[in-house]
Amino acid sequence: MKDNLQKRFYTDSHGVAMLNKTPELSLPGGVKGRKSRSKMFKNRNLLGIVVAVLWAACCTNQLFGATGKETVEPTTRVFQEGEHKLVVYSDVPGVTPSEFYRIRVRSDASKGVWQPVFAHITRSLYSQAKIQTRGNDEVKEHYQRHLKDWSHTYGNIEMNGPVEVEISKADGTPIKTAVTHPIVRAGKARVENGKAYFTLDKPAPITVDIDGKMDEQHTGDGYEGPPIHTVSLFAHPIFEKPSPTDPGVVVVKPGQNPPTDPATYKTLYFSAGVHDIGRNFKVHENRQYYIAGDAVVYGTFNNLGAESGKNIKIFGVGTISGDRLKHNLYDPAYLNAAVKPSAEEWKSICIKNAENVLVEGVCVANPANHGINLMARPGKSETNKVTFVRWAKVISWRANGDGIGSAHVVEDCFLRTADDCSYMKGDRRRCVFWKDVNGAVFHMANISAKFPIVIEDCDVLYLRDKNAGAVGSGVFVQRGEGLPGNHKVNVLVRNFRIEDKFPTSRVFQMFSKSDSVIGKASSKDSGEVGSGYSGISFQNITAAAKSVVGQPNVLRGCAEAPWSQLTFENVVIGGKKLTSLGDFAHVNEFVTDITFK
């Protein structure tokens, strides 16, 4: 009956269901609708009943293809036409949308009718921060002056067929140019009547550079221009969702305190609207935590103090925000405590002793410390990959705002960070990276030698740094950290693209000792020894440009931690293929058996 109803309805330009052909349907009280429009609507009272029923069905998405026991929020709109399905999150009750951009989408599933997507916004809160330290650096509560008042607008959809996307400026001023990134993931953007359009065939996190704000200028060291406001559409596959009526599901409504006793639930369902769980909300083994796509949860999730982190799932395409938390170094709860709590309480998601843990879909916006940190259960991580992050996003504005650390498998994620994006501690596939001011795309300390690691089909959109002389920044970075020695690993990095035309940072910054030649990384003393490696292969790595401030690629070992057996195959930086160690700076006798192809 539902499918028949759907075929008889279309949607107007405002997303309101309109009658296309009068269906045969049952109304409350046993009243039957008939194909004769005159009989069906012979009085206004009956017409009012019909409209009310149809509107209620529309609001609960029954007209638009919700299937099975799935129940969605009124602000979640589900469209379906045959096999094509589109899920649009059109509003987040209690949240003000971005003042910079508007986003709309349409597809065969929506019958070609444009649907508004809620435009979230996350921004640097530097101007609102009150504590200033570090002298000339003007780091306020760990927010960096370099990103003062910058913002990132984003929208969420789910899809399984081609989708057309429209981006416009919220104030109505015309867009002049638009470029989609990653280039390999979306169709080329076009601008018509001051709006940007592109087509997306498959789910992917897509950023649109508007009017060359990032593509056509260097925003790293020396940038003194106005704040930059960027925009992305996060297009996910169709996710399976819990029903609020399923056994064991407890729905948490805005303003309610979620239960803390895991015996009272199997799944916590954070419904549409705004939630505040505070710092240090506990998650438990064999439990799930669902954040609806039209929900924002302020606070942090962790299992600190628990012996087990087995079978935990945090999922949904909602947002986990750190806006209401200070970095721990500025939080009285940390500074004034007689016994300092763990700084890990300030990480947005932190699960220890993790086994069979999945974080999927969520956006971590402005984390107070690290974004997503999954640390495997000792013994389980030696030969098995047991922690997973898929389709998640992290957008950070503060120092220590690392993206995803330690997880064994990270796929289809978007990481824009003000510190290290990720760590070379597991597989990374189809991920998108963006570095604004500091740190590494891949931090290479303590790479596991217990299992092979594959990093493939990834893109770096921007590779910027606030400091032209930064020692510990770049794409692949070992900065004298980790266990000393030459560690035999099995790492393959392949099909890796760096699109930035104005990168501050270099591609390779790999040294095992901070010394007078290298200098020191920001937090390390000169002379500290870290790890050297053998067994890493780089294949098909392309960078659009070399560092615009002249940062050289570095490869340097030491007696305590030499480097050997590295392969560079078809690695091209700024149009020049790496062919010898002469393409690196600071090479010494502790770098041996290096192959170029």
C-alpha cells in the first residue's frame, strides 16, 4: 500500500506532498477514500481529515519510502523511487543554521525536486576565548590566532544513487567560481546564476572551494587576510538505523539526562535536537549509542576506568560538539583538582581496551582535545584489527585537536584538523585530509610490526602551516618520537593524492632524532631519539606542488634508529619524480638500501 501511495504523490518546490492521483485508502473510523474525487471530497470536513492524514504520513516519511520498523525524526526526510533512496536531514531543532551557505540536493528519489539540507556550522571560538598565553603566538584557550573566526559549513545526506547538489551564499550574493574536492570523487562544479552545482554519483565527503578562498591563495605562514568560511557536503551511504520502538532502545529527548546504568538499555537513541551530556559520559561494553542526523550532542564519550571496551558502537550522522568545553589545560575541573583527572576525559570519543568497536558516521566538531581515540585491548591488537572508524568526520580548531588516532581500520572519513590528522597505526582507505596550521597528516611514531598496514586511495586537500619553519609538520612525519631502534614493519602507501597548489608543508619529514641539523619538534628536546623503520613502500604518490615556503623533504636516521629498505615508486612532487636520495635533505649514513622506481 505504501509503494502505491508513493507513486501517486509528488513534491512541490517547498517539499510539501501534493496529490497527483486520488488513491484508494482507508481513513480513521473505517472511512474509505474512492477514486472519484467528487465523492471523496464532497465536504470540507472530510477533506480536512484526508489532508491531516496525508500530512502526518508525510512528516513521518511513510510517503517517502521508510521501510520495515524504521522510524525517523520529522526533520529527517526519506525519499525513494524504485531502488533509488535519498535521506535528507533538513533541520536540527534548536540549532541556528550557517549564516554563510545554503545547501540543497535532488535526485531521482526526490523526483527531481530540490530538497533543503540543514547547513551546520562549526567555527573557531578564538574571539570568544578569554585566556591568552604563549606571548606573541596569541593562543587563547588552545584556539590559534591563525584561524581566528574561521568556519566550516557542512550538510549531511545519505544516498545510493546519483545526486545533484546546489550550494549558494546565504546572503544572496553571487558565487563567482567553485571547485569540488577531492577531484576524483565528484563531478566538475559549474556556476549558474550565482549558485554552484555539481553531481555526485557515489557517497563521499565533498568540499566546494568557493571563489578561490583556499585554492587560489596561500593561507599558511604569513596569511593576514580575512577569516575564511568553507563548505562541505557529507554524503553517506544509506545506514541502517535503530527504531525507537525496538526492544532495548531508550530514546533520549533534548533536555533529558540519558540513563547511566547500562542495565536499563541496549541502545541509547539521541533524538532530533540539542543534547548536553557534559564531559566524561560513560559508554559500556555490548552497548550502542545512536546520534540522529538531526541531533547535536555537546560533551564527550568514554569508557575510562572500565576493564572492557568490547562491542561498543557509536553511530549515526549527528554531531558531537566540543563547543561548550574548554581544553583541559584551561578548564578549572582539571586545573583546580587535587588529583588531576585524565586529559582523555576531554577527548570527544575515547575508548580503551577496545575490541570490536565501531564509530560510524558521526561528525566531531571542535573537539576540546583529540577527536576519536580507540585503543585496542592489550593482546588483541598484536595480530588482529579490532577497532574501526567509518564515514566519520573531525573538524578541529585547537592545538591537540588530533583527528583519528590508533584505530586499526579507518575508511571514508573526513579529517580537517588543527593538529595531527591521523596516525600510521592501521589501514586507511578513501579518506580525505586537510591540515590548516600544524602537525602531520600521518604521525609515524610506534608503527605496529604485528600486522600489515595499507593506506590507499586517499586525498589531501590542503597542506598548510602557520609556521614556515615548523619541524614536525608534513604528510608523512616521523619527528623523533616512539621507541628507539630500526623497526621492521610492513606498510604500503599507494594511490595517494595531494591537491594543494599552495602547500606550506612538505610531503616527507622523516627523522629519528631531533638534533642541531634538524632542529626540534615543538614538544621535544633536541637530542631525543625515536623510531627508525624499514619495510615501508610508497607507490603512486602525487603532489600538485612542492612547499611554497621551501620546506625540503627530509630523510635522516641516527645510530640508535637508522632507516632502511624504503621504496619510492612513482612519487611525483610538483611535477618532478623522486629518483634518488638527492631529492631529500639532511640524508646521512644511517639511511641505507633505499629504492627508487
